[in-house]
Amino acid sequence: MLRYLVGRLLGLPSVLLVIVTASFFIMRVAPGGPFDMERALPTEVRTNIEAKYHLDESLVRQYLRYLGDVARGDLGPSFRYPDRTVTELIGLGFPVSLTLGACAIGLAVVVGGTAGVLAAIRRNRLVDYLTMSLALGGVSIPNFVLGPFLILVFALQLGWLPVAGWGTWRHLVLPSVTLGLFYTAYVARLARAGMLEVIFQDFVRTARAKGLREAVVVGRHALPSAVLPVVSYLGPAAAGALTGSVVVETIFGIPGIGRYFVTSALNRDYTMVLGTVVFYSLLLVVFNLIVDCLYAYLDPRVTY
Amino acid sequence: MRRILVAGATWAVALMAAVLGAGAAGAQEQVFRVNNTAEPESLDPGLVTGVPEHRIISNLFEGLTTTDPKDLSPRPGMARSWTVSKDGLVYTFQLREATWTDRRKVTAHDFVYAWERVLNPKTGAKYAQQLYYLRNGEEYNKGQVTDFSQVGVKALDDKTLQATLRCPTAYFLDLTSFYTLYPVPKWAIEAHGKDWVKPGKIVSNGPFRLASWVPQRELVLEKNASHWDAATVKLQKAVFIPTDDINTAYKQFLAGDSDWIPTVPPAQIDAAKQRPEYYVTPYLGTYYFRFNVTKPPLSDGRVRKALSMAVDRESLVKFVTKAGEIPTSGFVPAGMRGYEGVRGLPYDPAAAKRLLAEAGFPDGKGFPKTELLYNTNELHRVITQAVQQMWRETLGIQVELANVEWKVYLARQSKLDYQISRAGWIGDYVDPNTFLDMWITGGGNNQTGWSNKRYDELVAKAGCGIVDPKERMKALQEAEKILVVDEVPIVPLYTYVNKGMLSRKVKGWQPNILDQHPLKYLSIEK
């Protein structure tokens, strides 16, 4: 296990190197640069700015310079926000994205999990049909439709929650639901399937035969095994919720990292785009690693 | 996973605590909330170039002059008074007694430092050209002059600043109210580097000071009680919300989360018009199409004229843009002090057809494949579609639409890699020059390949040489006529309007051509 972990960790830098290299050059192939503006800059002003950010050097030199900086943990200055460094902006945005992602995943586990288990033990009855149709809807509705719809109903019509912004728990509700609905629905389906698979197995029948109450049978005996597929899904889901909040952050005006990612790509803010890409890839790689380790821990059949 | 959930929960609790704290303090009356449409790129007056930045910085700092909220003419600011030499070249400003927020005195040296900083090539200031009006300003920025004492700005003493210009510049006092020319605190910049604009470090001299700034979330200004004109200021606080999704911003306004939104989503115009908060005023900007005159068929003036005369601008603004835009065939918007605009080519389908036939394309026959470039935007899409249809119906030609992303659009335009493209131009200051000097041969914003000797001469003369204002305006008029009647490298379509929503409780609001509303004149009444 330890050897596996060390091996994976050693592989990390090369994965990141490939990602950084690819993003660096793809970014530069895109037409337009960070200082192309509606109002063209006078040539000499442009020259001055490009010199300031080393954009006047050869591409290879810039690439090597960037690698050196990243290796030292310096993601560089933001071109668009000259007062700030990329590290600073990620530091500001990440806690926000993390909060939002955690709420969405929390919602998925609590609501989705409960609904799935309920649907399984009441299978082929009204509760089952109802939750599973809702889950089907949840998986199908894209968040850029759901978000504005929720705003319209709960913020504008009913006035219960703010339209957009960040800072209070009330600001968290709509975006968490928007971001979390897909995962909630998916978890519900997984939990139902997992429960159905377990509920007919011998050890559950034994528990029943012992005369245990149904709640104990389900809660203590069936649930731990049934929840396995859900747990293994949570890794990718968590990573997805963290990196996939781009649209939700834009719709709800949330100061997370996803919004920087979008604006910086549109603005050709090279360092900021690369910085978020590096950070996101690190996040994904680490989450995948955690999930793989959890697999080994939860499922005795898996060993490394 | 559990650790992450715990961490998430901790954050949630911390957030809740922050909210409860904020709720208790948020009970004042004089708070103005602005949907600023974007996160400010910076608060450094020397580095920024945008409008969202202007809305904040123009209240945080103050230049030699300020602007009249109604007609935007220069008013005394840090300068109590000024004199101009007879040849229009030397401006001598007498500064008033005023202090920075750290109680230091504002002196003429602060201006000299700020202007040197903007012109210094190492600063990389994008708006350095705003100081090219100074003698040797451009040369210093280009590195041709390295001794700053050669540049036309001098502190005669602590309270007297002298600016020497390259040419008489009629609108120099308008420029001194613009952020690029604001004074900045040398000591704070030297102590904190690029961090000097952050809360707790920033030192400013305007009617408001920075209270807090959380990027992408909220920026709060509060009244600066030590400002010389604090008696005029009624607002206690101004909150800037950087919602960049205009649909969300519009909904926030409807929900009462903001008092002003300076734009309305095109799809909501009809609904917005029904509300009492909707306002629309002319804007100092022109929406137009560019022709790439270096390639046929658009190298032929007759083709360009035909295309221009086949556009029904009245219908365009009435049925397509719909917000009250003003159709125009001239390029300089109306409302410039002392300037009478030029009428461009009229809408005349018959004449347009004739011209196209003369150019060798009767009823559009044989007209080569032509592309109209625009950047991704709902409004540009419907406008280009409408014009495409007008050209097809009137001239019988089929123009293809090419939709590209913003930066691609900019790059293709500047490389002349297009045939026709949509464009817009917003004036920097209230003078026709800001609309006409861009079309000179090889000008960075020309981007049509068009060149005309007489035009260059007239603009150069108006920019430097003619001191008499009437003569100067005449020269500019003649230039505009060449642009929109004789040569037509562009098709002006309409004058932009400011369309926004303003809460009825805001008082002291003056509509103006730049949609600039200094906070110091506003107040809130329930």
C-alpha cells in the first residue's frame, strides 16, 4: 500500500508537467493576447507592457521561465489584475469554491442517500417511483437552466433568498442546490441500486430471521455494504463539484475560483489560466488518489 | 472525505458569523449600491483603463479638476484655480489646502510623481498616451528622452503646478479630471509596492475612502470626512457589486439588492421599459461598421457608399436595438460643445443600387463572397443579421456573418484579416478629436487600411496649430465630411445610449453623455 502511494506521488510531477506544457502552448496558439483591447494600445506602450511581463522574449524562454517559477511555487502576476498575484487570487477564490462544493456534496450525500435508501426499501411503490422520477429529472436538467429558474422562483417571486452574491448562509442555498442537484440525483440512484443488491443477500435475511427490527436491519446490517458504490462515487463527485462550479459561480455571482478561470481564459490572462489549470489538475490528481486509497480500505478485494 | 466535510462545515459556520456581524452594522440610510458589471482590474489610477474602474477611482481620488455632474465641464478639484498662457501652452494650477487620508498634505510634487510614474516605460501604464499632451511626454514614454526634467510638468512650489503642453489642447482641463492624471502617494507606493491599493494600505485624496474590498464579491467606499468638500457629500457609503453576468445583475436590481445597474440585458429591454426605474440617455459613443479598404470589392469607394446607403438606420434602432438609440450617419455624436456634426450618406436604396451597378455589380450580380465579422454578443448578432438582410433585399448581395470570440475578433481586426466588421467607439473626452484622430493614416485604432492626406492634414492642424476654437471645429468638420461622405471607410449606424435602471430613492442624479455620476452629488431619500 505504502509503495503504491509513493509510486503514485512520484508520478505526480510528470503528470503536472505534461498538463502545464500542453496548456501553456495551447493558450499561446489562441488568437489575441492579454493586451489586445477595444482601444488599440500605442505600439510603444504595448512594447513597455510586454517587456514588463517578459512577453517580448521567445516562447521557449517564456516557457522555461514559467516552469522555473512554478517549481518555486510562484504562479506569477495576473495580467488582468495587476495589483494581485495568481496565488493570491486562487487563495481568495478556493475557500469559496470549496465551501460551495462541500455544501453541494453534503446535500448529495444526505438527501440523495436518504432518498435512495427509502426508494429501495419501498421499491415499486409510490415513494420509489416519485424519488426515481425526480432523480431522473435531477440528472437531466443542466445547471444553467436550473440556476436562473431557482432565482426566478425563490429570489424574485417569493423573495426568500438573495438573487446572487456571497457572504451569508442564505447566499449558499440556491447555488448549492443548483450545483448539488445532479450529484444528489446520481447518489440517490446509486444508493437505491446498492441497497437493492444488498437487501436480498443472506446476511440480511439472517438479520431479519433473528427478529431484528426493520430499522436495525437496514441501518446496521444492510447500509454499510450498500453505501460502497456511493462512497466510491464521492471522490470524482467532489472533484467534479469543485472544478465544475464554473457556471454556477457565474450565474450566482460567487467569488470562487471558477469565475476567475472563465474570465481569465476570455481575457487571455495567461498566468491566471495556467495557474488555475495547475491548481485544478493538482486537485483532481489528489482526489483520484484519495479515492483509490479508499477503495483499498473499504473493499477487501482490492489490494495494491 | 470527512475532513473535507468538517472543513466545509467550519467555513459555513464562519460565514454565518460574518453575516450576523455585518447585519448588525448595515442599518444606515445613506448607502448607495452599484452593480458595477465587473471586478475592477486595479484601483491604481495610473494603471487602469476601464469604466468599472472609473466608477470607483473617480470617487476615491481627485485630480486637478473635477467634472460638473450635468455638462461634464471642468470644475475646480485639487486645483483651486488656474491660468492659461496666451498661446494656450502653459497651464499654471494653484492647489488648494487638501490632505491625503493619512493627513499628509497634497502637494504639486504628488502630481509630478504621478505623471512621471505613468510616463515611465517601466510602469507599463496602458493609458500613458493620456499624458502625451505634455511637452516631451511621448518621447519620455518611448525612452527617447530619459531626463524627466525635460518633460512639461514642474512643481514651482508645494502649491503651484505648471504643465507645459506640446500643442494648445482645448480639452486639457477635461483630461486633468481623468484618473490617469490623478496624484498618487509616493510614500505609500514605495512602502507597499503593488499592494498599496489594498484596504488598510491605500492612501487617497478623494471624497470617499476605501472601507473594504473582497475581490469578485464587494467593494465598499465610505465618506472621507477630512476631504475639503466633505460638506457636499451626503452618502455615507457606496457598495460596488461586481456581478459580471448582466442577467443576474438585472435580477439583483429587481430584487432590490442594488440601486443602480448601468446596463440592461438586450432580451429584457421591452420589460425594463415598462418600469419607472428605467432610464435612457444619449452616450458619447458610435456604433458602426468598418470596411477593410485594402481588398476588393471594398477597395472601391462606390461599393462602400452603396453599402452605407442601403442601411435603413431608422428601422434598425426601432425594431432591432429598441432601447432608444439615435440613428446617425455621421461619426461624431451630437452634444459636443461648439461642434456641429456632419450628416453622412442618407438612406437611399435607389442611389445605392445605382452605385453598385456602376461598380460593376448590377443587382448584386457577380459580387464576390463577403464576410461580416462580429464578436459573440446577442446584440451584435441581431444587428448584423438585420443589416445582412437589408443588403440582400436592397442590393441583392449575400454577405456571410462570421461570429468569433472577443479576443479573436480584436486580433483579426487589427491584422486587417476581415472584410467588414462591426465596431463601436466610446469617446475619451468631450471633444470631436477623440472620434476623428483615430482615422489618421496608420493610427492604431484605424484598422481599415484607409488613408487620406487631406484628412491627416486637417486632424493634425486641429490637434496642434489652430488656437481659435471656431477655426479648429471647422477643420474637424471638414475632416468628418471626408470620412462619412466622400470616402466612407466606415458606416456609422447609431449613437449609443446609456440604458440602465436607477432606484427611485436616489436623488441628485444628473443624466449626462458619459453616464458618469460622481457620488458626492448623490443622496438617498426614501
